[in-house]
Amino acid sequence: MRTLLTTIMMLFALVSTAGPTREQMVELSAFQLQLACLMQSSTHRDSQLGKFFASRPGFAGWENLERSSISQCLRKHQWLSEALCSDLMSTNLQDTVALTDLLKRRKADLLTADTALEYMGKAQDAQLFDKPQPPCPEAEPNKPLQPIAPKDGASVDR
């Protein structure tokens, strides 16, 4: 898992050094969503991406992935709809027109996916930098977390 996360971070660093294009950012976001789908459900293990990860020399197995705190949190909350995951797994991420169209069609699903990606980012950062894992956010399944308003009434970005 650590090797996978390191690879992703290195790819992101390479993309970001040249200033990522809009298409690259869409592809990266979709790739993160695909990873979340693989962690949330065993349904997509036979997808092209699932087979790719399973074939990697550093892959520790699906059972280890399921035991990870990230996977357990995603499984608990089911933030990503099965329809979104199925569409993502069957879409070529390099076809930016199809990918952009998919993300537009699944806009409602992406509201809850945002919470999953935010948690995954924090958890992956903790793993990469040997810090304690953040707790799994508390929210109803398939419901986005509501931002916490500060006491003075000003708005806060999540």
C-alpha cells in the first residue's frame, strides 16, 4: 500500500512541476475516485485497474487492503455510489471528453465522493509522513459531512 501511495504522489509531483492542465487534474481526480472505489468495494477487483494493482510486485493482497483504516472507513460510509464506481471503472481516463461528461452526469454522486476524497487525502498524507491516521469522519452513509460553522458565525472551508 505504501508503494502504491508513493507512486501516486510521485506522479502527482511530476504533473505539478510542469503546471497541471485542466485535463490532467480531471484525470487525477478520477484516478483517486477509482482508488476509492477499489477500497470501498470488492466489486471492481476484476476491472483493468484492479488487475493492474494486483499484478504489482509490492501489492500485499486484497485482504490487507480491506484491513486498512482507509478501506474500513470507506466501506463503513459507502460515500461512492455503485453507479459512479461502475461508470468510472469502465471509462478510459485518458478520454477527457468522456471523463468530463461522466463527471457532469454524476454531479450529485460527487457531492458525497468529495468527503471520501478529503478523508483519503488526509489518511494517505499520514501514511506517507508516518503520522497517526486521522479518525474516520462520522456521517450517515451516502450523506456528505456538513461543514462545521465557527462560533463567530463566519464560514469555513472544509
